[in-house]
Amino acid sequence: MAMNKSTEAEALRHPASVQELRREFAMADLDNDNRIDLEEFKRLLEGLRADMSEHEMRIGFQEIDTDRDGAIDREEFIQWWTSD
Ligand SMILES: [Ca+2]
Ligand SMILES: [Ca+2]
């Protein structure tokens, strides 16, 4: 059960990307309350040039906000980006 190079690379890549996501999160969290609300989420998507309608953004927001408290916290954000 030898760990091959690509598995190692995969393991190394992960923490780096989480760090990256924390930075993304901090940038998206415009008022620094450690939550991304719907307004901030829309701005984030606009910044990413995501061509989404108001309705699609709302749906996306609700998908990420898994505990349904009306805001995306860091954990939900990271889970969203790292699922798939
Ligand atoms: Ca915020
Ligand atoms: Ca939430």
C-alpha cells in the first residue's frame, strides 16, 4: 500500500487551497463579521464574473448556507468550494 506521488501531491495541495479559501472568504466578507450575507455573496459572484441572475444567486446562496441561518460562514464556504 505505497503512497504514490500523485496522492502525496493531492494531500499537500489541500491545506494550501484551504488557506487560499480563507483569504477568499476574508475578501468576500466586506464588513468583517465572519459571515458572508446575500449582498456580499452577490458581490463575490460579480467579482468572479459569474453570469448569474438574481434568482440563481439566491438559489446558490441557499445551497451553500447549509444551516439556513441566512449567512455563509467560513466552514460552509470551504465546504462549498471543496465539494466536487
Ligand atoms: Ca459579512
Ligand atoms: Ca450558515
